[in-house]
Amino acid sequence: MCGINGIVSLSNPYSMKSKISQMNEHIKHRGPDSSSYVQIQNATLGHTRLSIHDLSENGSQPMFTKSKRYIIVFNGEIYNYQKLKRKYKIHTLSTSDTEVLIELIELIGIKRACEEIIGMFAFSVYDTKKQVIYLCRDRIGEKPLYKYNDSQTIYFSSELKSFEPFIKKEVSEKGLESFFSSSYINEKSSIFENVSKVEPGQIVEINTLNLKEKSFYYWSLDEEYNKSKGSYRKTFNSAIKDLDEILKEVIDEQLDSDVPIGSFLSGGVDSSLVSAIAQNISTKPINTFSIGFRDPKYNEAVYAKEVANYLKTNHTELYTKPEDCISLVHDIKKIYDEPFADSSQLPTLLLSRLTKEHVTVCLSGDGGDEVFCGYERYLMTNKLKKYNKNIPYVLKKALKLLTPTLNIPLIKDLSPISYHKAEKLNDLFESKSDIEIYKYFLNHWNNINPLIKGNNQLTHYRFDNGVNLYDQMCLFDMKTYLPSDIFTKVDRASMSTSLETRAPLVDKRIIEFSLKLPIDYKVHEGQGKYILREILYKYVDKKLIERPKKGFSVPIEKWLRNELKEWATPIILKDNSYLDKSVVKKLYNEHMNGIRNWSRPLWDIIIFNEWYQEYVESK
């Protein structure tokens, strides 16, 4: 795992050396072992290295092909590099996956190489003969890659903070919309104008002679779904056996490392399954890690320990106090250089720091919910659509008027709904499609965002109404929530402490197998991840797993009224040209007085104001 940077300039390319050194310095946490760059013609490529494979100088980057035609800077891991090395008879000087990749690109071309490799990655390749640079990102967006354009120069980097000395800091309206509706900025937006992201599965080609760009996709989730849906015709028991074999192959590949490796373990289905198979494959106890909280409402460490004892792993846990998380809030604005307000970033940071004390690489269970339909909101949406369809319009209008006064379940077979959730359901009774119901579980606001001055329309999501509702929700989350929230959270938290994380459950082979399965192999008797659970029970006693899902969260609602109040209040109420002050005050007063739980939008406001002060006002 590493950090990559690059500059292509039509004016004064010789000034790029000092700039690339600055850019490398900004992301040295991603690669603390070494830092280097190379300038060829009017392009400069920079790299900071976290040594995982071939710890010698032979694995250093930027790396040339033996012919010297191609140069690469690479961030990530290619898990099937040994197979590709044998398949294409590639001779290398090192044992590095990067060398296999760059030689493969010279051998079969950039698009075919990307189609062949399996892994998590963001990399840049310079073809010195054609004088073009390729920017490539993995299929599901585990690794980030930003790009900034001005009239004479293109910059690219693993993190936005690398551009900070050079860019015009004009806040993007689309980026602002995305953040204040979802707590993250989606893959088609950025917080700054003229900054974009290479999208998952995309290759961007830059002509270094004139900076003209074109892009194409080597892999598309929608295309894979359309090609694969419903194609698995075997029995459920056969699917269990087939997926179990794929999981073993994937996890075995991801255990390959020249440095110590471990596994996050929360005691839930996904992390327990990854840890269990890793332990089954390993010839010695694997290292597992978990974070615990004294408040039983948020604590899963006790379950993680039971699973670890059952598997006989070498388990490490850290019980944290509220002040441990609270002390991290000051670090967030430096670690997340775009506004990012998923409050589970706090325990993720603590877990990453604990884990880095023992290992350099760690497996995680991220992606299981999105790939195998595990979120409660999927089940809630599917239940609600029946009632929304069958309730007469007159009754819908009556319920719309009554909903804000209710503090009870609206429908007896739904989970209990708190006051603010009941009010949030208010507009559900006027939704025009099933998928619109799902939007209400994703967004802070319905239809318009009263916080943002000017353009209040939320970003419109596109869904294919001809697709099964469960599949639509999973596909949408894999394209948006997974890369923009989950992997943003984990990548920045782990790399801030120079820890590499790997997510076996989003491996290409597992995603494509999941897309083939009928929905009743994933959702069964009101419970998601059916097939994953059945595989897990082969390795772990069912009694240790079956319990309500807690999620990886912290009590921000309570902290804002108590432990964080003194710190948070001036940040929330600070004048801001982008936000409506009267709306901010209303949210603040209602929350502090216990009238409503506005912790999510208030945390968004805190994160944005802190980010803005750090990256715009103070510069």
C-alpha cells in the first residue's frame, strides 16, 4: 500500500520537481518507508512506499518496464499476480506485484491488463512512446484517485490534500449538496471545483502534449449485473459449496504478505466469516483485533472475543472510554481532506491505531452488507413498499398529518420507530416508486435541503424500475455508499497510521458470483446475508452469531448534548456563507433541548466548518 502523485504540465515543466516533492510530503503517511519521483519529458510521477511485497530496493517505485517504455506508480495490491506471472510467462527482477503489472501492461495493453488483474488499486502508467498517461482505479473503489485540472497543468494524487498548495479553492455546489444530504461526497463530485475522481472501474487517458483527456470503463457493475442476473441455476446447497470455495481462494490470496498480517473482528457475520476462513487456511493462529465500548448499547467486543476464543485466534482488544474517541475529533479534519461525517470514523481510527501496533496488513469484512443484501434498511424498504402501494390516498394524507405526533410503530411488523424516524417517514406516503422509499433511509432531508443556501435540490438518483428492488438497492449502495462512505472511511483511517486494509468480500469473483444468485439465496425469512450466514455456521457455532446487528457507531447524539457540547457549540453556530443560519440555530436548539435528534446534520455542520477552517480560511 502506498501513495501516488503526478503532474503533467505544458508550462515550465522544470518547476515540477519541487511541487512533486511537496505532494509526496503531504501523503507520506500512506508510504512512510520511502519517497521518490521521476520526471520524463513534461510529466512527473511521485510515489511514497509502504513496503508489503519485496521489501528490497527491487520493489521501489516509480518502476520502469525492462524496455523503459512504461513507468508506473502504484497504490494497492494485485492478489492474482502470481497466477498472471505464470500465465503470461513474465520474468521479473523482483517478487513485487507492481513489476508483474507493469510488464503485463506492456505485453497485452492497459485495458486487457485491467480486465485480468484482481485486487484493490489506483495507479498511473506513463507510455513514453505514445506520450500518454493512464489513470486507473479498481472495480469497486477501494483505493482513491483524485485529479485536478487547470488550463496548463493536470495534477493527480491518492489524496486531495496533495493539491492543497496549488489549487483554486472554490467550493463545489454539487459536492456541497452530496455532503449535506449523505455525510459524504459521492464519486461523481468533489468538494472543490475542477477536482474530480477517477471512478471505480474507469481508465482516464491523458495526452501529455495537449492535456486532452478521454475515459472508458474496463468493468461496469451494471453491465455485470445485466449479464449475470439469474444465471445461477444450481441448488442453495450447491451455492454454499461454490461460494465457500471462492472465499477460500480469495482469502488465501489476500493472506499473501511479506509483513505481519491480521484481521478485524467485530463478532458480526462478515468479519467473523473472513476471520474464520483465514484461521482455517492458516497453519498458526491469526491475529484478530476489536474495539470495545463500556456502554453495552454500542459494545460488540464481548461477542468478538467469544468468536476469537472459538476460533483460537491470537486476539487483541481495546476497551475505550468516551474521551478516547472525543480526543480524535481534532484529527478528523487533517485525516479526511474532503468533508466526511460518518461518525463511525472515530472507532475506525482507534481500531486502526490499535492494529498497527501489531501488524502492517489487516483483513476486514467490509462489503458483505452491500454485496449480499445485509442492511436492515433493505428489509424495511421492502416491507414499507407493500403498505405504500395498498394504502388508499385519503388515508395516506391522514397518516401524513398524524405522523409527526407519533412515537410508536406505524405498522406493527416494522421495528419500533423513534420520534425523529417517524417524522422522517412523513413523505413516504407520497412516494411515486418503491425505490423512492429507499431514498428516505439514505438522506438527511427529503426533497429539499433547508441547510444549503441557493440550490436546494438534492442530487437525483437514477434507478432501473425493471430491476428487482433488493437488487436495485444493493447495486446503488455498491456504486455510491460503499466507495464514498465505507472505503473512504477505512482507507483514510487506516492509511493515516500506515496500515493496509484488505476487503475479501468485494473481490471481483465474489461480487460477480453474488450477482448471479437469486435474491432468496441472500434474503430469507426476513434476514439478509442468508448464504454468508450458512457458510459461517460451518466454521463458527450459530449461537455465537445470531443476535441483533449493532453497527460500528458511537453515541454522537448524547455526546453533542454533554461531553462535546462546549467544544461543538461555537463550531456549529459559526457564521457560514454556505449554510442557512436560522436553520442551523433551529437544529441546534431542538437537539440540545431534547426535542429532536438532529445529531447527523449537526455532525455534518461540525465536520464541514472544521474542514473549511482548515483547508480554506486558514490558507
